[in-house]
Amino acid sequence: MLKQNIFDQLPSELPQELFQNLCIGQNIRVERILSKGHSSPDVGWYDQDENEWVMVLEGHAILGFEDGKEVEMLKGDHLNIPAHCKHKVSWTDPQQTTVWLAVFYQ
């Protein structure tokens, strides 16, 4: 058992989004995502086989969905995204690191 803190080892520079698995189980994966001015590519969507519960622990972001809906995510906001619900990160704050906690589950 190793105690860790989700806010430890935040890099000062983020040339690309950083995805780190924190815990992996049989039907679950917990991930820390760090973004700073990053967004998904203009073409294509995340279309995942698993559900994703995501929370912004620090920072600010906007998620876009295939149906045109956008959801602004502020510190403490969380959202459940069902499997195969096409989505993308439209925007993250370029002035501060956005720290996400994502739980992927069946």
C-alpha cells in the first residue's frame, strides 16, 4: 500500500495532455488527467466502450458532445458519460492546469 496525493508531481510545463492510471481493476480504471490549454483534435470523437465518470478537481474546461451540447466544467463539477456517447474536450484553461479525475467502468 502506497499513499499518494492527486496534486503531487504536477509538471510546470505540459506540452501535451498527461494521462496517468491511478488504479486498475477487473471492471474499473481510475485515471488522473492533466490539461493546460489542450483540447481534442478538431476531427473525431471519443467513442468509448466503457462508461466514464469525470470530475474537475482544479481548473476549468468545456466538454462538447456530438449532439451539439456543451458542458462547462468548473472545480468540483462532475459528469457521467455513458459508453458510446461521443464527446470531446473542446477547451481547457491555458492559464492553469486542469486536474481531472476519471473513472472508467463497465
